[in-house]
Amino acid sequence: MNARVSQHHEYSISQRKEALECMYDNHNLWLWNIIYGNLQDERHAEEVIAHVFKDVWKCDQVLFTKDRQLIALLHLCRSRLSNE
């Protein structure tokens, strides 16, 4: 089993859920403003944000690291926006 998979299992679902909810509460409005500002389409912006937070759920490095979360979220947003 590789290190990334084993790291994913170090955290319980409740720990992951709590971390994601906290990140969402702290950064969703900020991300919304950036994404909506680029797309000018509410529904599309909501879809992009949903994909970004799904990506976060899969990445413990982003989900459980406080010091660079905003930078990681920006990279995920930029990646999603460039694929649009």
C-alpha cells in the first residue's frame, strides 16, 4: 500500500468531515467571490466550488494542513477554472 493511501486512513470520517466543514466555513465565501468573478455564472461557480471541495476531501495534505490551505485552494480553483 502506498503512503498516500495509508495516510488517508489515518483520519476518521468524523475528523475528515469536521476539517472539511471548518475549511468550507472559513474559505467558501472568499472562493465564491473569486470563482464567480471569473465565470459570472452562479450555477457554474457553485459546480466549480463543489468540485474543489471534493478534491480537498481526497487530499489529506490540504485538508489537515492549516498553514497553506488558502494557497492549495487557489491552486485547485485555478486548475478547475482552466479545465472549464
